[in-house]
Amino acid sequence: MTKIIIDKEKINEILTRGVANIYPSREALEKILLSGKKLRIYNGIDPTGKLHIGHAVVLKKLRQFQDLGHEVIVLIGDFTARIGDPTDKLATRKKLTKEDVKRNSRNYKKIIGKILDLTKSNIRFLHNEKWTNKLKPENMLELASYFTVARLLERDMFQERIKEGKEIYVHEFLYPIFQAYDSITMDVDMEIGGNDQTFNMLAGRTLLRKLKNKEKFVLTTKLLTDPSGKKIGKTEGNMINLDETAENMYGKIMSIPDSLIVDYFTLCTDVADEEIQKIKHALETHAVNPRDAKMRLAKKIVSLYHNQKEALKAEEAFVKIFQKHEMPEIIPEIRLEPWPKTLAQALVATKLAASMNDARQAIQQGGVKIQGQVVKNPNSPLPKVSGIVVSRGKRRFCRLR
């Protein structure tokens, strides 16, 4: 039987670092954790695409509770993924097939194993398709009776759609109800998720209280966002996937804006809070070059998802490409809307090429690079990553936003 750790200092850090909100309150959850009671805690992931660094923020928090000895569940939302979570979406999500979902989640367990300890007995992987598909119409009516249309319509994105005259479909209303049913089926004590998932997670809290007269704690983590406040994720196209090669991951981290360095250290690494405060102070007083702080950050994160040796190799490759080849300190930034589909289109949009013919010729001759890597296919898709650097020749660079 796994021993429950009740170290007050550790619990305090878990309940504060990277945490946005705790329901019903931090004090109530802290009291339970200090009592030594074993909790069943879960995080749900809809396999709508690849796992990215935003998922990792929540999974790292789940790992902290696993290390305290609590039972943790990773719920693969293979049913809810096919509905499509409407959270923050001003348009209805594209419906996924069962095959889409299966393909997307193929490597999830392996990747999640880089964050959670799969060798321990206090972790389980479950799939909500197994129980949700067994619901009968009468069961659905019973579940729906605990929620009001007015409450569901309170969601910001639904209000925005109404203002803009856009449609809201019934299956989108059902999403939080199905997610709430997950909490009932697994009989959990707590759910962890990103701050954008608050509404859905509280729906489960409501249902547990009404059906089982049971308290469910909800802990929301802060979101990784870009300088404009948009979260890092699939829809925004600014994500860093957890299965990136070491070099790609390192390069993408190096392309984040300087203003996000401290947030990434806080949410994506295990660097101590005291050390992060020193880094923050050094950046604010210009005692350290942001590039150097970012290199330290990149090495930390790449080491977590690969290993230290791969991180060092990625750093060497980055230095070789960007520092030894006269990479300019100041690179012009261009905001592209809409985002070009191909590299050739990007060259024309940024005026690095005078025409599509000029762009294709430059690319095919090996004179164009994305993040320092030569790309010779004019039709190569341009990764939708804010901060990515495209260059032509040795002196013409552009950072895309």
C-alpha cells in the first residue's frame, strides 16, 4: 500500500505553484491533504491531436500528487473527443471519427510516462468510451435534469456566438454533462485541469454533490499563453509538441518571447521557486541576456522529454546554426494573417521573395531555412508557431508572429 506523504512544505508548494484556483477553497483541500486521507485524482485528456507542452503543465501537477502517494487517473476522453469540447471556441469543432481519436492517442501513454511514474501502483489509465457508450436515453434524461439551459449558456464563448449570430449545437451543450458523468463513474475526489476547463470540471463537482452527496475538489492550473493572452494549444498553432525531436523542441523554446521566460520556468520545469525569482530579477535588471536564460530553459525542458545528452546536442546544434553563422541580434518581426500554408507563400508574404517563382527557385537551390534548417521543398508546410524564424541567404531574416 502506497504511503501518503503529509509534508506541509511540499503540500504548500503543490497548492500554490502554477495554480490558478482551487474549489471550494485551498484551505479545505490543504486540510484534507494534511489529514493523510488518500484521494483519487484525475486529469482528462481528449485525444484531438498531439500532446503538447500545455498538457504537460497539468500532468506535472498530477505527478506531484502521485508523489504524495495519492491515486491518480489519466482519463483518455475517446468519447468526449468525438463531441468536441466547445471551451473557448467561437465556432463548432470539427467532429472526429473513432479512427481519428484512436490514431491521435496511439503514443499518449508512452509520452505521459515521461512525466508520470508508470512503475508505481497508484496510477491508472482509463477511457470514457467504455462507460459513456452504455448510457441509455433514460440515463441521459436523468443526467440532463441536473443542469439548466441558463447555466450552460453562461459560458463566454456561447455568449460571443450569440452576439455574432453564430450557431450553438445541442451536442456542445452535452459536453460538460458527459464530462461530469466521468466524475460519477470513477467516483473521484478531485480533478485537475487547465484554468480554461473550470466550467467543465465544476459541472462534475455539481453532479457528484447532487447524486452522491460527495465533495469534489477542483484544482485549475495557470495556462501557458503568448504575449497577446492566447493560450498555447492546437487551435492557435503555437504549441510545442511533446514528441518533437530534441533539436526542434530546443529551437521552438528559443523562439518564445522574452516576456514568457519566467512563466515557462515556473510551469514547465522543476527549477526551485527561489532560483526562478533570481532569474526574474536578473532579467528585470538586465543582469542576464534573455537569450542565455532561454538557453538554460530550453536545456531543462528538452532534458525532461529526452535526456541531458540529447539536450546538450540540441544546444550545440542551436549555437552552431544561430550564433556561429552571424545570426543578427535584432530580427524583423512580421505578423502574418492569414498564416501562409507553404514556405513559398511565406517568402512572398514576408517580401523575402519577389514572386512565387522567385520563392520556389530560392528554396529549391537550398538558400532558405526554417529555424536554421535548410528546406528544399517549396510546398513544405510552414509550422504555425509564433516566433519561428525564416531566412533567405546569410543576411535576410524574418521572425513570424
